[in-house]
Amino acid sequence: MDSVQINQIQLLQRGLDSVHDCISRVPYRSWAYNYWSGVYAYLLRRLNTLTNDTDIRERIYTTCSLH
């Protein structure tokens, strides 16, 4: 892993911590709970992708355009 990936992983971990704090403060099954749960799931999937995929940097730099 290079420093760019390590920085991205650290940012995702901080984001997960922040979202976890938000989830713990809102009522269960409220719209906010559902929203932050979705954000948490997205960040966790992203973290799993970064930690388990060896070619992620190549795909990030080659798939920049949506056109």
C-alpha cells in the first residue's frame, strides 16, 4: 500500500467513526437512522474495496470519465 491508499483508509475510518456517533444519537428507525445507516454501509463497502483490492489505483485513474 502506498501513502495515498493509507490516507484514504484513514479518512474512511474517521468517517465511519463520525457516522457511528451520529447513528448512536438518533432514534431507531427514524429517517435519520435510515439515512446514516446507508452512509455507514457505503463507507464500509468503500473501505473493504480499498483494503482488499490490489488494483484499485489503476481502476481509479483509468475510469475518470462517465462519457
